[in-house]
Amino acid sequence: MSAAAPSLTPRQIERRFLLGLGRAAGGAVVFSLPVLMTMEMWSLGAGMDRLRLLALVAALLPLLVALSHFIGFEETDGWLDDLRDGLVAFAVGFVVSAVILSLFGLIEPRMSFDEIMGAIVIETVPASIGAAVAQGQFGQPDEADHAHDRAAGYWGELVFMATGALFLSFSVAPTEEVDLIAAEMTPFHMLLLALVSIAALHLVVYMLRFSGQESADPEGAPGWSVFLRYTLAGYAVALIVCAGLMWAFGRFDDLGAVAAVRLLVVLGFPAAIGAAFARLIV
């Protein structure tokens, strides 16, 4: 969290700190509950390859730092503050996940420490994202918040897209339904679904123009430029997020290239929708 202004009293500083943590915890609960109540996730973390779980966390932390920079639960003054807030968001997500899993009776004394930590860490992914974007979800809008959002620019928009894609695809990636859908698809269905995913992303963000997304369309930029730099780039980001998740969850293991592409295209659909609605999600 950012350093407070010199005019604030110690009591005001403490109050701002506690309010920030409260918003972060609230965001963590909202973002993580669908995953915390999904059966596949209960066992995934416990049995997941630890190197892949570590890689997932390593990829998550830079995303949390970037989210803190653009729309964190506290305004920040520099990248050191963003790094600190990113780590705080992860810690809040970890604690919230541990508490809720314990309340659900999904963490028991008979479980090993490794199983418990794995179950908590995997749930920390969506929870920490919710903690990081809590300012946008639960903070009181003011001119500073709007200025903070407008400073995001092109790379900030891609960060938001990656966050939306990760959030919406995370709970779907480990389910068997993805395999069942992919198995039923013909090459024609795969192509059509990919085109629909791209079209949905473009229509939602740049033609329907939801509130808060106008900055994504640079003034005077030709349509083809917006399509290439935002829509196709956003779909590529969504697919990269999906590929990373499927690899981390071991869903690509023992699969041929065609089967892996089928899974990627299927998961790419909710990821693209998440990327399209990223400004509403984060």
C-alpha cells in the first residue's frame, strides 16, 4: 500500500490500512467463491505437480504487481509500492482461501502439510486477483481513481484482458466437461468457435462500448488497427493464459497436437469472453 500523505495522523493511517485490507478481503471472497465451491479444485491443488504449481504462482505475482499499478486496492506511488501491494494481495488471498476451506471442512488434521498447502495455494490464484482489484470493485470512485484508470494505456489494457481471461477460465480449465466438448467438435466447429470468440471479444469491447472501455479505442485510429492491436492481441493473450493453465494443470499431458488445440480452442471461448468483459470484471 502506498505511503500516506504527511498530513495524516497515525490513527488515520491505521484506518486507511485496515480499510484497504477489508476491501482486499472482500474482493478475495467474491472472486474465489466459485472456485472454492468447485469439486475439481478441492483435489487439484493437493495432487498437482509442485513445480507446475510454483510456476503458476511465479506467473501470477507479476500480474498482481501490474494490477496494483493500474487498479490496486490502494493508490501507489511507484513500483516498489506496487510490488508490496502485489505481495499483500497474495497474502490476503492465501489467508481468505485457508479460512474458507477450513470453514467448509476441506482442510482436516489427517491431511499432510503438503496437501493442505497445495489446496490453499491453488485457491489463492483467484482470491489474490480479487484482492488486487478490490479498489475498482469496492472503493469509492473519485477523480484520482478515474485518473489512475486512464493512465493504463495499451499495456494496461492487455493486463486487464489477461486478468479477465484468467478469472473466467480458471474454474473451467480442470473440469472434464472441457474434454467432452472438445471430443465432440469437428474441425469446422473448432474454426467456427475460434471465429466466434474473436468476434465476441471485438463486439463486446469496441462496438458495444461498455462504460469505462472507451479509452481502448484510440481517437482517430483506423478500425483495422484497433482490430489487430486489441482484438487479435487480446485473443492471443487469452490463448496464452489458457495454454499456461492447461499445462500447469497437466491437461496437455499425453495428448497429441490436435487434441491439445481442441482443448485450447474450447477453453479459449470463456477466456475470450473474460478478456472482453475485463473492464467490468476488474
